[in-house]
Amino acid sequence: MVRILDAGDQALVVEWAEHIDETVNAQVVRLAADLAASPIEGITETVPTYRSLLVCYDPEIIRGRILGERLLERAGRLDEAPLESRLWRVPVFYGGPACLDLDELAEMKGMSPADIVELHSSAEYRIYMIGFAPGFAYLGGLPEVLHTPRLQTPRQYIAASSIGIGGKQASINSVPGPSGWRYLGRTPVRPFDPQRAEPFLFRAGDRVRFFPISEREAEEYDRRVAAGESIVEPVSV
Amino acid sequence: MSILRVLRPGPMVSVQDRGRRGLLSMGVSASGPMDPQSFALANALVANDPDCAVLEFAGLGGLFELTAPARIAVTGGSVAITIDGRSVDPWEAHEVKAGEPIEIGMLTDATWGYLAISGGIAVEPVLGARATHLRTGIGGLQGRVLQPGDELPLGAGAHAPCLHLAKPFTRPEGPIRIVPGPQDYYFDEDAWNILLSATLSISSKRDRMAMALDGAIIPSHRGHDIVSDGIAFGSIQVPGSGVPYVLTAERQTTGGYPKIATVASCDLPRLVQMTTGTRFTMVTVTRDEAEELLIAERRRLRAILEGIAPKPDFSFDSSTLLMKNLISGVILAEAEVQEAC
């Protein structure tokens, strides 16, 4: 059931569930799109997450009590039609310095590293949310065999554009930083580049497929990215 | 173009404007000032637009100079300031000539200080704002804190006299008010009692992203992991250690720890300004009450901003003071009589 939770005096949460679920996330993305298309005056920003929408507002324009009622009403009559979504095909080099955990993962699962790569690049993922850091994509749809607990001790530095696994989730990292996730490689794609005309590549609700590339291909992509070229284009599905 | 030269900055000085809006859904928190009230007053005192960029400093300001004359104002708290050796006060504007050393000491009763310069700091905006987001290295000067030798371009300032506040700026008092939620139900009555009966204090573990609170370890009977959701400015997050963290200007936009409550916006500037070790308690209010308090606090700030006026003429001011000191009673009486005529 949809409910409203308080997040202070300038934000509230429209929450559908407490677990990860694609239909729930679809509702979150729908409500965000609905509010963008026909805004409620006083809303300043919305943040779609796995299972809820954070709605920021200005209480001088609309009070939270009234906004909560209107949001529940909106959430109750969302269009059930499938949302148009974008599919990204993202190249991954499953090797080199960013490939920190492939061998250990293969050992844990009793598989060869090539099998892990095959599994990881055969699935279709959904971007449940962009969060934590600029452009950081949280993916659902990781094959169950690859579900792996996070590291006991997080690493202090994971490079931008690393491809990770954390529990049931997968990621395309955007900026360098600490992380307790396990990493299989890197993509030449930059999910976040403040200098680019479109600084953010992905958004919640998009779909992603990975495909393996060699080190030489990765370097070729790197050169094109450095020259300002776009190396991936989404297709509408 | 006029330049601000950074000669010897404090350890954490960064360029901040009102912050980067509209990008929370892309994982970018607004950044901007830790204390938006002191920030707004600093700009207003030098007759800047409200979204001009200023310097924010944690504790120690530092030594600066300008390549052209301008007005400056320092806000945030009490702090020793000298311009070419002359002592001047915070919370009011001062004329500075080219090349005069501006030295800003250590805040004594606050944590975040603001140095506004007429015209504002004119670094190139990134994603629509000049605010530095230190954690992701964007905005400001190369996304980082200032270093000796840095030079910052300044905009052209409006012609205006030196301004001051009609009456001193004060902050609310009493317990810090919080609004329970969104994960208040992760904490049972005992956990809530721990939080609300504790004498909390500000830990030294603090930066622009978050501040840890000492004095209460708060257990969650449902565990300390949630499926990540959005985080507001002032959220009080409780990870597995049970230590509450208040998330601030450079917070992560989403997170996987339960958030027991959110600090009422009217009390956020006061909380972030508390010096390390300051003791306080928390009390709950409803969302509705917190909204009323915020609206009242905004009105109060607007009134203070509207009350900003030119400083009395210095020569007149000093001579009256001198006379008062020499022969106070008599002159005052005469002045009153004269005025009555």
C-alpha cells in the first residue's frame, strides 16, 4: 500500500514497499514522470529510489499535509501502461586493474572467470535509481548465482566507471570513491561528466546490457571518449 | 578584473553560493552553505545578489588580499578580523583597499564562517552553480578547498555604502527540534527514550557531508539496513554502530541506513554552527509544527535582511562617542534639549 512518511518540514516520502521490486520501482518512476509533466506548485525536487519517491517542497507554498494527500491521490491513479524505457548497451573490459574480484568470485561460485563474465553480460538490468553520488547507477536484475555479500572491509578507492556487484544489486560507478562492493572490470563509458552537454547518461527506469570487450577495444573507446565522442546511444524500448 | 588572492587560507575554505538545485535525482546534493542564514547576511551586507558566491571557512579564516578596492563582510559568529592591521567587527561591511592584508582569525562561538566580497566570487559555474562539492570535486575552484597562492576572479560590485545590521543577529535557543521519520518505526520506545533523554554533544567527526553526535547509542530492533531511499538535509541516520549522524550540505542523496528523524529546518543553522563538544538535547515536534517554525524563522530573517542599513558616518560616530566619554551626562542632556527644539 502506498503511504506517506515524514522527512522533516521540507520533504516527504511516498513509499510503495520496503523491498526491491520492479513493479514498485516502475510506479516510483511513473509518479516522478507524472509530477514532471503536471507539477504540483510548491514541489522543488523529486528523488526516485528503489521503492519510494522523496518529494521536496516549500512549506510556504504548500503545506506537507495537503501535499501528502494530493500525492496519494496522484499515486492512486497512475497510468498502468508500460513506460517507454531506454536500453543502453554498455561495453565492459572484464580485466585490468579494475577487475579486482573476478577470480575470487569465480572461486566462490565454483565457476570459471569466463562463465562469470558470460553470466554477467547475458542479463538485462534495470536502473532502479541514480543515487549516492553523481550519476551512480544502481542496477537490479543480477543473475541470482552472482548475488554476493559485500566485502567485510570496504576498499578506500574504486575508480570511476567500475562495474560492481553488491549483494543482489549491480552498479555502474560514476565517480571514484570508497566502496565495499566487488568489482569485475570497467567500462570506457562515463556515466557522469560535468563538462559534457548531457552531464548524466543514465536515469531511473533505463535498461542496461553489458557486452565484453578486449583491452585493446577498451583503449580505443577511451581515445574516442577523451576526444569528446559519444560511444553509446540508447534505443527506445 | 579584480582578483581575490588567497595568501594563507584556513584548513577548510571553499567557494560557496546558494547551491546546485534540481539534481538530487541525478545523485548530486545541493552543496552550498552549511549555514544559509549567515551566508545570506554576508551577501546582503556587501549589497550582493543573494546568489553571489562567497568563501565559507571552517573555524579559521586565513589571510587574503584584493587587487582592487571592495567592501567585505564576515558573518557566522564572533571572530577577530584585521584589515591592514586595523581591528574590525564581523556582521558589518568594511572598505578594503587594494593590497591591504585581510586577516580572519578563528571563530570563537561558531563553526562555519562566511567572507563575502562586493561583486561576489566569479568562478565559472558547474552544473548551474558555483558552490564547491568537495566530496565529488566539482564547482568552486577545481572542486577543492583553497590553497596558498590561489587566485579567484571577482565580479563587479554594486556601488553602495558600508552596511550593518540594525540589531544583532541571534539564533533560536532551547532543545534542537526534530520531526520523527521516515524510519522512526525502526526504533522502539527504549531507543526513542535514549535519544530524547540523552545529553548529546557535537563530535569532532564532522565535515560538510555529515556530523556525528556523541552521547547516545541508538539500537534499531529491525536492524540497521534498509533498501536505500532518499535523504533530506538534516536527516538523522543511524548506522549499525548506533551513532546518530546528521546529514548536511554535501550528503549522499540516497542511503541504506534507517533515518530516525529529521532536524527541523529552523534549528539546522544553529545545530551545524555548534562548536565541537557543545551539549544539547533533542525534542520532537510534528511536521506541521516544524513547518510553522520554519515559516516564522524565514520571516525573522527577512526582517533582519530588510533592516540592513548604512553604517553611521564614522567621523560623526567617533566624535559623539568621544564626547560621551568625556562629559557624558551634560552633553546628552543638551543634545536632548536641542533635539526637542
